[in-house]
Amino acid sequence: MKNFANPKEPAVKKLLTESNLPTADITAQHLTHFFGYGYGPELEGVVGLELYGGVALLRSLAVSPERRKSGLGSRLVAHAERYAQDRGVQSLYLLTTTAESFFLRLGYARIPREEAPVAIKATQEFSGICPVSSAFMVKHLLMASE
């Protein structure tokens, strides 16, 4: 697996656009906590995090059509979860319009939007980019001592 600590903005935007995911707030600086997978110049999968102390937003999970159903999405999420956990994140939140069942299988649970922490409510994803009809989900991460 080839990880891109900071995948390039054009490749991320291309894959997100092909997956019908928003790109309005994606900038090179925003990609600090994004992870990609691919061989050569092509990005086959990507996932991103926005870190806010003990909470984080998991966002922009996309896998190229030819790699879907290969387990790549699950591996990208697992990598993002470990990365977040290593940085003290206790709860990982996400919004999705199409992948609720996928995230349920990975241990995420749907919760009311009103339960979102202030930091998550303040994100562009939560406050405007994702529709209010999106499933809002959380996964509580175990700390190393647990």
C-alpha cells in the first residue's frame, strides 16, 4: 500500500468529484491530515480528518470505482482512526448521504445532529456543505490504556 501523507490537491479533488463528494473547502493546506492510496500518479482512495482536540471529523472518504468492494475504504478508515487516536482524539464524527451502512459495519452509530460537539458544528462540512438530511455518525475510539 502506498500512502500519501499529503496527497496532491488536484488528485484529491478529481477523485472526490468523481465520487460526487464536495470539494469546495479543499485547499492544499487543508490536506495536512489527508491520506491517500495509489500507485504512480493515480489516487485510488483518499480519506481526510479535521482534528479539534479530543474530537475529529472524518471526511472525504472516496475510492475509485475499480477499487470499490476491495476493502480499500475500510483500510483507509482504519488508518485514519489510528492516526486520530495517536493524536488524542476520543470521538470521531462524520456526515454521509450514501455510506451509512458501510460506516455502521465499521462501528459508527447514527446520532442526532443536536449532539454534535461545538467544534464539529463549526466545520464547513457540518454547517453548510453537507445537507441536513445527511446521516450524522460517531465512533468513540479506545485510548491506548483501555
